[in-house]
Amino acid sequence: MFDTSLPLTGTIVPSSRTAEANDRDLSLDFAKGALIVLVIVGHLIQYVIYRDDGFWYSPYYKSIYMFHMPLFMAISGYLSSRSLLQKSFTQAASDRAKQLLLPMLFWWTFMETAKLAALWRATSQTSGLLEFVEDLAGTYWFIWATFVSYLLIKISTRLNHGSWVISGSAILVALAPLTFSISPLIRFTYPFFCFGFLLAQSRERWTSTLRHHKPLLILFLSIVTCVSFLTWSKDTYVYNNLGVIHNFQSAKDVLLMFVGSAAASAIAIELLLQCWSFGHSNRMSRFIAVELGQTTLLLYLVQGTVFRLMDYIQFGELWDLTTRLIIAGMLGAAIIATALTIRSIVRGVPYLSQLVLGMPPRSGLSQAKPAMN
């Protein structure tokens, strides 16, 4: 999902813009583009197609939520590897804050302004402040999870570059009994960030090892994914079990959540990479990779803002399923179109590009070249 300098918008960035265009891995951009579409689809299922708790039992919702954020986090860890190893802690933290937190604060301010202007209602000062904080944390929780994961890995690499330190931190964080705010979501996704980071460090060894056993591994993971899908329930989601083990049933739910998500993520990335391998010259595939895969931060922020605002709007209670599907499709297309339009307007404007998109303005050459390589 992220790279070393442009989270959610690119991959490993060499020193020159030309080198960036030539070095970019569009297969991962394609995977990110497909995943951000699934993020939007998942929220459309939740906010438009269902307006109650029925979405927990939707097979489509389950299929998406088993892997989309864990896989996003693994890709983020993989693409963050170079900056984590090459930058000092201060520089790494500063750069990542500007790339993630600065645009997040911009969109949070926009969202709160829209709420106050159009959805204003009288609240106490205390409840209003708590709501602001909840919006900032809950709406953009994945940004916080990525930022915290990045810092934790950076601290771990300063202590020791050994994989056992990273693996140990993943286990400790996952099992930490923290349930306040978005901490369960961070604890759930952090191990996947660690795995992506470790995979980047030993990619050749993993590739060599899997070359002869890949078919059997894919078969095994497919079976695990299918079994996990069939046994997955409302209590398997981290939003409900909070990743906490307090009895035998909760232990089964948490174990199923991690194992099922890991297996489903592995199958999903294999399918996405195969899709790119066979369809990379297709115009739609290129659009997903270049336009969506390199704009995932903005897409995430825009869709998060839109769906959080929808919490305060009553609509669609009397719509039939066909109407809901049509509205969902139109809204999803509008979110993508809006994000791409905003990007085209501000990406060449100094400071505004950093504030809104999370990246400095690029030259026309560097924007166009990735699609040609």
C-alpha cells in the first residue's frame, strides 16, 4: 500500500524522477488499485446496500474484509523497507508524518467543517471534543495503523536488524490486551506490516524456496481460506472481538481471524499478480494500476470522509435492493471521479499537493512515465 516516500501513491523511489518511472513496480500498483476499490465496495455494502447490522452476514462483505486491509498493510510494509533501513529515525518519522498525517488532518478539518456547516446540532463542549477525536481516529484508522507500525518497525530495527526482533514485536503487539479506541485495529494489522517488511528483506530466499513448492502451498492456503470463510462469523471480525482472548471461544475467534486473513491475503495477492501478468496491456488494468494504484492515499481519505458524513444522514430506508445497488454504484464511481479530479487539480501546486495528496508536486514526465514502463 505504501512506499518509502509516497505512502499509498507509489513504490520505492530512487534518487531521480526518471529512475522512479523506470523502477516502479506496476504489479503492486495494480494490487493496491484493486484493493482500494474493494475498500470502497466494502463501505458501500455497509452504508448503502445495508443500513443495519445485516452487512456482518453478507458473503460479499466477508470475502472482502477477510483480506483487504491485512494485505494492504503487508504491501505497505514491503514497500516501506528501503526507507526504514536507510533513513534516520527522526527523518523517517518526519517524512512519514508529512506524507500521512498532514493530508489526514486536512481532510479531517474539511469533514468537521462540513458537519458544522450542514449537519450542525447542539452538543456540549465535552461531547463535541470527544466526537472530533473519534472522527480523527476512527475515520482514518488505517492511516494511524500504518504510521504506528512504521514507527514500531523503525524502533525495532534500531535495536536489532534480526528478523526475530521484528517477529517478536509482531507477536507482542498482537497479544497486547489493549482495547481502547483503534488499538485493536493497530494490533491486528501490525503483524502483516511486519511480514511485508521481512519479506522484502529476504525476497530472493523466499522466491527460491517457494519455486518448487508453490503449487502445494497454494492448494493448502486455498483450503485454509475456504474453511475460514465457511466458519467466519460476526465475532471473527476484529471490530467485534477486539483481538482479545478471554476464553476458549474468543481464542478460536482471534486465531481464525489471523489465520484466515493471512491465508486469504496470500491467495488474493497471487490472484492479483496473475491478473496483472495476463492483463497488464489491457487499458482497464493500466487504469487500475496507474490512476488508482498511485492515488490510494487520496482515495482512502476521500472515501473515509464521505462515508463518515453518511453516518449523520438518514436515507434509503424504503429503497428496494435494485435501487440501493444503483445508488451504491453511482456513489462509488463519484468517489473515484472526485478523487482523480482533485489530484489532477492540485498535484502540480507546491504545498497544496503535499497538504491534500500527501506528496510533493511532480513533473509531468514523472507522472506520465510509469504508464509506459
